[in-house]
Amino acid sequence: MTFNREVTIVGDGTQQPEVVAGDKLYDYSALLAIGSKYELGSSIKESRSNLSKKLFDLEESGPTALGPALVVAVGMASKGKASKVVVCTDGCSSMFLSSLLVC
């Protein structure tokens, strides 16, 4: 998943990315539902090269929608028994974080 003014779900890197934008970025329930319904088709071992390429192609672009990205990630992780969410950010201010965490 990447996030700037919108949240882009990359998933396992084998599917078309899904972009979450607009009013959905302010809707905790909608974000959680989007993450919960997202299916990952490949394991990390199988998708490693696709994901590595996508990672090294990333470029910074504007503000960071960290709050919405975290909610979608938690929704995705909620389906797996030992799932974890790892956050990598440049430390800049995040959009929408405080408004989503006050639920």
C-alpha cells in the first residue's frame, strides 16, 4: 500500500492497484470495509520480485494520508491470524490522521 493524497492498495503486486480517494478518506467504516474485502492471491515468496520493483519505483508526492492507509491496512490484516502492519513513512505531517483516530 502507498499513500499520499490518496491510498493505493498494491496488495501482492499481481493485481491492478485499487485507489481510495475523496470522501472515503474521511470515513473510518468505509476504509475498514475496503481493507477487509481486499484479497491477496500470492504469498510474499511468490510476489517478492513484483513488490520489490514497485517499492523501488516509489517517489514522494505531496502530503501523507497515513491515517486512512492505517485503517485500510488494519482491515486487510484482520483476516490473517498472525498478520502485522508495518508502517514506513518519511516522518512528514500526515493528512487526516487525527480525524480518523477519534472514532
